[in-house]
Amino acid sequence: MKISFENPDKVNGLLTLTVEEADYKDKVDKELKDLRKKANIPGFRPGMVPMGLIKRQAGLQTKMNIVNRVVGEELYKYIKDNNIQMLGEPLPSEKQVPVDLEGEAPYTFLFDVAVAPEFSLELTGKDKVDYYDVKVDDKLIDQQVDMYASRSGHNEKVETFEGSDMLKGDLRELDEDGNTKEGGIEVEGAMMMPEYIKVEEQKALFQGTKLGDIITFCPRKAYPDNDAEVSSLLKIDRDAVKEHEGNFSYQILEISRFVKAEVNQELFDQVFGKDAVKDEKDFRERIAEGLKAQLQGNSDWKFLQDLRKYVEDKVGTLTYPDAILKRVMKLNNKDKDDKYVEDNYERSIKELTWHLAKEQLVAKHEIKIDDKEVKDAAIAQARAQFAQYGMTDVPMEYLENYADDLLKKEENLQGFVDRAIDSKLIAVLKNVVKLNQKSVSLDEFNKLLG
């Protein structure tokens, strides 16, 4: 087989394969012999079917399959042996003329190959990248303590209404004279939170009320732009709201107030486990430790984003085989039109540039990961998910089981591989580039994230 590769502009490649009869004949003959052994044709004993009949029935298809297989194998072998940095998959060239496999060899196949642009990236101590240390101050710890106290809080019955209390009572529609409307809407046990009433005049009617009090208010005025809220309160369809724009009486039968948990040993045990924390000072210190670990993860993530921007600026604009890559993109999104490709191509190239740059950094710093590090990435995600619900002391055995379940899903695996690589890359490059360290509050940090 003859193979040639043209790459005049370094990125648009044309690979030409010329297949001779000798490249496929023996393979075709062997396959046809195997078919003959297995053939079950009436009138012939097994293995005794004439080869001529086998060739007439399966010769051309077998030849086509073998030629395509040989072309594919040789194509990828050439690319690998010659270290061609291919982007995507080879595409049948637009210069290809139809190949008649019924005719005699040789057969010529042309493939367009997108080649990665050549560039060299190296980072040293001369490269400066921002690194944000988020301060764990008393305000941040107070917020975390308040969050734990809120999550462990409870509702209790009270006698007098205050701003965020929940009410339960009987709701009755009134006529123009202020009397209960005959045939009007009546809702027993209607739940209300006056805090969410939009109109101050209506909200003020509930302030300082007590059990047993009867308030007269207008739901339609209370929620002027929210028919869904009115229909939910009155237990009617939204279309019927406009038919009930008058006043209603509301007799308060129950007032519930949410009370945060006290910051005491019971709360310490709920958050960190039985007797793991002895007093409020230890409680705050444990919270601070957790916040530092969490915030360092956030700082590292921000560092990687800033590093990426720095690298993209350093690499500059690269030349890509745009026409081939747009064809690849179109093939990978067959349900989309050309406009989709044009609208998303620039962003795709930006991602590709970072991918190529990251590949160089990973190779130059000999970053490798193993199964344990991939699982650690899955465990880290599991821990973060539980932390969102205030579960900060989940046993490792439970986290590992949860991570194993995540890893069983094939669509998750590459994401955890990428996270494991990113974690190592961050750790390595923090010791390579010069860190322009900046101490900021959490509010300031969040603003940086946009």
C-alpha cells in the first residue's frame, strides 16, 4: 500500500492511500474459505459448496468489507507512526472521486485530516498569576453558625403575630356591606405568610394581631400581580380570580413561629457527631477548619480559571483548519443547521485551544492519575453535595459507596478524570508560576466570580 501525506500549511492535511490487490487478496480469500466451511446451502453437504458459488453470493461484499477495514487500519497506523496531532476524525476528502470496487485494483482513497497547530507552551516563575485567599473571619463563621441553627430549628405556637410567622385560619368572602357573602368562597384552615404580601397597606393589617382576631383584607389588592398566589389561597382556578376582587375576612386560629436552634451541645452533636465538639469555641474552630478547606477549593478553582486566561493570552491566536473542523462539528451535530456551527465555532475553538495547552502542561510536568485519584474526585463531589444540605460529617464508608455509584455511570467517568487531572495540575502549577496573592472577603471573592 502506498500512503502519502500533504500538509503544506501545517494544519490542513490530505492523506492519500492507494490500495493494491496484494493488500487485501489473501484476507478476502481466507474470509471466503471460512464462509464456505460454514455455508448451509440446499443441495450441498456442509463445507462442500463450490467456491464459485460462494464468490458469486458474498465475494463483492466481503471484498468491500476487507478493503474498508484495511484502509481504516492503515490510516490510523500511519497517523500514529508519524505522530500526526490530529483533531477529531479523518473525513473522506471533498476531492475524492467514486471508487469502483467491482473493478480491478489499485483503489485510491483521500482523507482530509485536521492537524493541531504547532506551538510550545512553558510556564516558569517569571509568569505571574493571581491567587485569591478568602479570609475566614468572624462574620463568615457567624453566618455558618446561623445556618446550622436555622437548619436545626423548629416551629412553635405563639399568641401574637410577628413579621415572618405563618398563620392558619378561616377565610370567608364578604359582600359590599362587609357581611359574609351568601354562596361566596369559604376556605377553612387557609395558610398565609403575610411577610410575602406585596402591598404594604394590606400587609400592615396583620401586624400585632393575636389568636382569634379577625382581619378584613383584599387578596386581589394584596397580590396585585400574582393571580397564581390568589388562586392558591382561595382554592380557585386562576381564570376565576378576577371574579373575586372584594374583601375577605380571615380569622386567625393558629400562629406558628420558626425558632432557630440554640447554640448548645445538642446542636454541636447534630452537626459534628456525639461529643466531637465540647463547647462553642471548639464549634467555631471546627467550622473555621471546614470553611478554610472549602474556600481553598474555591480559590484553587479561580486560580485555574485565571491561569487559563493567562495561558490563552500567552499562546495568542492560533491558525486552525477551519473548514475541516466545521465539517466535523456539523457531523457531530447532525440535528443542527449551519447557523448553529457558525454561532458556536468560535467558542469551540477557544475550548480546543485550552485543551491543547493543558495537554502540553500535563505532559511537560508528567502529570498522571490513577484509579484512586479518580475515585477521590468522585468522593469530593459526594462530600460537596452532602455539605449543601448541612451534612458535613458523613462517614467515609457512606461517601465511598456514593462515589462508587457515581462512577458506575459511564457518562460521569470522564468528568471525574478531568477533575483529578485539574487537581494535580493546580497543585503543580501553584509551585511553578509566581502567585500574586490577594486576601479578600467572601463577598469580594463572589463578586470576582461574576
